[in-house]
Amino acid sequence: MPVQFDSVLFLKSVSSSPGVYRMYDAEDAVIYVGKAKDLKKRLSSYFRKNLDHVKTQALVSHIANIDVTVTHSETDALILENDYIKQYMPRYNVLLRDDKSYPYILLSHHKHPRLAYHRGPKRDKGAYFGPYPNGGAVRESLHLMQKIFPIRQCDDLYYKSRSRPCLQYQIGRCSAPCVDKISSEEYEAQVKLASLFLKGKNQQVMVELVSKMEACAQSLEYEKAASYRDQISALRRVAEQQEVSGTSGDMDVIGAYYASGVACFHLLFIRNGKIFGSRSYYPSVPAQTDMDEVLSAFMIQFYLNGDSQRTLPKEILLSQSFDDLPQLEKAIQTALDKKVEIKTNVRSERANFLRLAVTNATNAVNTRLSHKNTVEQRFLLLEEALEMTTRVQRMECFDISHTMGESTVASCVVFNREGPNKADYRRYNINGITPGDDYAAMKQAITRRFDKIDKTGKIPDILFIDGGLGQLRIAQKIVDEKFADIDTAPMLIGIAKGEGRKPGLETLIYGENELSFSIAADSGALHLIQHIRDESHRFAITGHRNKRQKTRNTSTLESIAGVGPKRRKALLQFLGGIQEVKSASVAEMAKVPGISVDMAQKIHDLLRG
């Protein structure tokens, strides 16, 4: 039923000043946040007799109350609007779920500095380079750096415990300062070159390396000259991949594309004249939202995110303009105290960058739409194969994973009409059962999943059980008990592996009547079932392996009084693993930071007792 809101009475008291408004539904939840140069004029537009926008009609039909906050300027209103959107996450606003922090490369301040991946607060002493768009870009850069500059990337405990060079030295990717295979002066020179390279001063690095190579050749140190020659060659190859010809400074290049309800913003991160990487962002867009609102919402939420540790470039290139662009520039300067230029009309090389970003955004949207269409088609085929009269909106699949009964983990994966919904994935650590009892494990997992379920909870339309009739019966019994007082219960289907565990030969079993059936191997319906089954298996086995590794690495040490998390970590890292800890002598253990001779003796006796 539409909510009755007295708009005439409300509009009589609204100011014509700039400000922000929050719209609430009947349950007092914020459903939309907006800003306006003239609040009275903007809010009046929602309550005209002929609303031609479907989204606005739907929004207005749910309004039960409106709060208004007056601001001194449009800029203040824009900043406040962004704060409210982050706070309330209203369902009729375009929402960007961005990372809270971005990764950096850290060049530490040590006697022998290390290059390392860093994310989070910059507490460690050293120089930070970035930000990079994602962890993959950082790891790729570190991998390239190893090929050019033989600087250590190992952590401090490993570095301090070395008595001979590690494999990185053997393959020429570290100069082994840990065992003095390089003088401190030479190592410092390589650190300086690496720092210049990360600052984008490739030409200066090249000049210095050429100078060193020529000096070594003149003094007949041909082996050293050859190593500098190889370093120059590696640097040139990497520089060609990263260099942005004719460009210097910092820039974000943003290509935007929006079609059929899917929006993508593809960003090229250019810092110090080098491409640090690229990344695509997919904001959540309510139905029937226009492009201008999508653009405005993305830019506001992306660049006014005060919680993010992203650095702001001096220049932002955007593939198309929007109404609030001048206000956004002012808001950034006000909120972040930094001047930035947002350009939409550019030429030459910058125009080429924008075209590249738009091409990537377009391809990403088309790929997503194609995937959504494929998944939607498979859902329709599944509904047809199961002769369902209602539309399937949510499916879940359970699987159990263990090794000979050790570290048992159950997984629950969720699919909706767009494919995997990873935000709703869950793992259950299974305890208190006979090792290897898959029936008991399934019982515990299903019980925990539906223990406090009610009609307002997330109820799957179909619940798949990756297993045979025995596990399916256990799951059906639990579901019957938990849904006894609820009108809607999930349909249970068991997935029994076929002969030789070959895909396409699976037998499907209805939980309610235990009737077996099969679906043609080339059917999209079966492909969808195989997809959710394989995803549940992957998610379960990943959780099981992590749990098993953690158990094997810590269980024997956890039982020793006085050996807490820090000492366990020091022992394992310093000595190289649990087996090395078990075989270490008292004297070797006593060398570990934080382990006294008495503690070393105690650990030695208990591990060998």
C-alpha cells in the first residue's frame, strides 16, 4: 500500500536555502538522501501531479517523512550529502562500496632496507610509494623490482635468522645483505636507485647505471660491468611497459559507461608519469537512474571518501561531464584542503587515455550484461526442468570438506539471478563429532544455518546438498523441523556424483519424496547446478585447508603455558616451521627473540616428551 504523506503541509515550512534532505519510509529507514541549491524548489518537484520518471514515482510512493538540513552553500550541502549516504546507504541512491584503504610499496628504514607490500595505517618508518589500485598491482610491481634491483623483500625475522644465502640470491634476485654478500655502500646505492625508479625518475636511474657500467669496464671489472648491463636491459624493458610517454605528474583517468542498469567506471592510476595499474568500479544503481545521477554519485563518493587512504592527484580526466562538476571541485578543495582540476574535454595523448578507459568500461559492462543474461537464461531453464511455478530468487548449496576426519569445515554458497552472491557465503567449523562422520557434519551445518530462521530471514528457494541420499535425509529432517511454523520452506535437492565422478552424469534427488531424476548433460539448468556445486566445493576445501594448516602449525605450541601468539609466531618464522621447531636444540631456540634459555628448555622438553 502506498504511504500517505502530507506534502502540501510539509512544503509550507521548507526553506529556499541550499541544503540536504533525507527521505524516510514507514519503518523509519532512510530511503533517499539528496541535496539542493533551493530546497523548497527541489522538494516541490517530487510532488507534482505528473511525474514522468519511474524511479521518482516509486520513491515518492514510499515516503513517510522528510528531514531537512540547511547549509551555508551548495558545496557544504554536497559534502553533507556524501556523509549521509555513507551513513545510511539508502536503497534509492547510487552506492559505491569502495575499499577503506589502498596498498602501497614500502621501502623500509633499516640498515639494509626491504621492499614490502603495505596496506593500512603508515606506522612503519620508511618511504611509501603508491597508492596502487589493488594488491595484484603491488605484487606485480614488487616482482618486477626483484628483476631489476637486488634488494631484499623478506621479513625481518627471516632476514635475521639467515646463516647462508637463500634461493633469491641463487637466482640473482637478492644481493644477500643478510650474510654480507654485498657491502653496505653498494646495497645503499641499489636502494637509492630503486627509490628513484619508484618516484618515476627512470632516466636518472638509467644514467647512473650506464655511468657505473662504464666505470667498471674502464677498471677492467668486466663481470660487474656485465651485471650493470643486464640491470640496464631489465630496467629498459620494464620502463617501456610502464612509461606514459610525454606525461608527467599525477592523474586519474576515468572512463564511464552505463547500460541496462549496469554502470562501470574504469580508472587508470597514473603517478609520477607511470601507469600504476587500472581498476573497474561497479556502483549499485537503482532501477531507472539516469547517467547524470550515476556520474555525480560516483565522483562524490569516490573522491570525498575521507576514510580512504587514497592520495588525490592534481588532475582528473573524466569521459563526460555532469551538472555538479563545478561544485564537486569546490567540495574536494574544502573537504580535503587540496586543489584538483577535473577535465572532460582534452586532446592528444590525454584523449587517447580517456578513449582507452571508456573502451575498458564498455567492455566490462557488456561482459557483465552477457553474464547476467546467461545466468538468467540458466535460471529459467532450471525452473522449467524442476517444473516450478514460482520464480527462483535465491539458491544455496552445502558441502563438507575434511582430510581423514581432520579439520572438518562446511560451506554454504549463495546464488541469485546474477550469479554468485559472495557477500552471503558462510563457512562453519564443525566440532564435537566423530571424525569423518559427514552425516553429523551436515546436520550441524544445516542446524546452525536455520537455527533462528523466521519468515523475515533469508530463505532460499532451492537448497542443494552436495552428497547422496543419506546427507539429503539429514538435511530434509532439519529443514522440516525448523520450518514447521513457517509457510515458505526451501526445496531440497541432493546432488549425487555420477559414475567415475564425471560431470554430466550427476543424479539429482528430491528431498521431499526422494525421487531421483537427471537433466541432460548439455542443458543450461545442469550447468547452473554444477556451477553452484563446484563453487561450494571450492569454498569448503579452501576453508578446510586454511584450518588444517593453522591447526598443524600451532596446536602443539598452543598447549605450552607461557607461549602466546607472539612467541609462537617468532618461533615458527625464525626457525622456519613446526617441524624445524620440534627438531631444534635448546641453544637454537634460545636465539629466537623473546625466548629465554629456561623457556627454550621447557619448549624442548614438552615437544619431545
